[in-house]
Amino acid sequence: MAAETPRQNVVVQTAVPEVRVTITRPPFNPVPVQRKHLPNAGTPRANRAPTTNAPDGSPDWASEHTHQTVLQQHCAFFDADGDGIIWPQDTFRGFTALGFGMFLSMLSVLIIHLNFSYPTRPGFLPDPFFRLFVENIHKAKHGSDTGTYDNEGRFVPQKFEDFFNKYSNGKDGLTLTDLWEALKGQRVIMDPVGWGGAFFEWSATYLMLWPEDGVLKREDVRRLYDGSIFHEIAMKRARATKTKAA
């Protein structure tokens, strides 16, 4: 294996002392060992979601979904029959299986399908059933997010690492306070849809995972991005419900 060249070891300045925000929000600036385990972090991955803590992503899950982008994999749980179309009732069943009550599940259906159905619809006419079309789900990407999905639905490790490096304050996850700072920090001007979408997504994520110590773990968030965590949560809740009923 070739040794690191001087060029690879060059120091990259990521902050300016006179601009405080560049100090308080440091981006991911990998050291050589991190570059070895996660090479080319800025290059989007089509069907895997690798990070420094999980350089292979979710191998078993990814091998079953090699034909899908990471964003499409994120949606796979809600497309239970695998036909590439997510009906409002599919989303409702998915959210209830993940532990959301009837009210929050219905609210999620309204938010998701009213906003994202038309962008994913083939052609120009809106879909009368407000369905989501997984083939075009990349068209539903909104602004003011982490940037971890690119505009084609691929996973960008650098953006994922940047987000946690900027807002986790050295922890292996994010508290509610961290998330609030992240939502403010990622906002871009004149983007109410993006602001609302980001707030809804992170609120739903926190409610679904509900960490006992109050910290959303980065590995759980990574698995949420590729969708591999949804089936696990649904099965755990189903077993718990069955145990209570026994």
C-alpha cells in the first residue's frame, strides 16, 4: 500500500479567527486514518451510506437494495409491496408501525403527500390520489437540510460528517438543543418549505427514536438515512405489543 504523500498530509484551514461562525461550526476535516477508512468522503455514494463509524454502511441492507439510491432505500419501508408507488395509506400504516399514534400518523400523511406528491409525479398533471412515485423521489428534496442526500438521491458522507461535526459539540449524537441550533444554522433565505420540512423531519426522528439519554446517536441517524432502521423499530414495537397482549 502506498504511503501518504506530502500533498495528502497538507493542512487545510477551515476557520478564520475573525469570523466566529467558522470556529463554532467546524466542518469534517479528516485525518489520514479517517481518509483511509472513508476515502473520497465528498464523493456521493449511489446505494450505500458509509460514515467514519460505519465505513461499509449497512452491508446486508445495501446488498438487498443495490438497484436503489440511498434516498429510495429510505422510502422502501413505506413501499411495502415494492411497486414503486407509496399511497397515503402506505405512509399511514408505516408511521403507525413505527409507533406514531393515529393523529401524528395522519398529520404526517398530510404533510408528506400534500408537499411531495406533485414533485414526484411523472408528467405535468397532479396525481388525484396524492401518491408518491419512488422513481422520482429525488425531485422532492428540499432546501435548508443537511445536504446529506444530493439532488439525485445519493448519500454524501462529507455532508453527514459536517453536520455532526458542526452541531454535536464533540458528542456521538445530537441533543434537542443541538438540533435547534442545527435547524437555525442550516436555514437558507426565502425557503419556508425547507424550514418546515427540516423541522418536521427532525421532530419525527426524535419522537421515533426517543433516546433515553436525550442524545440522537449518529449511527441511528445514519441508518435512518438509508432506511435500514425502520424495519428494526417496527419489529421491536410489534413484539412489545404482542408481549403486552399476552
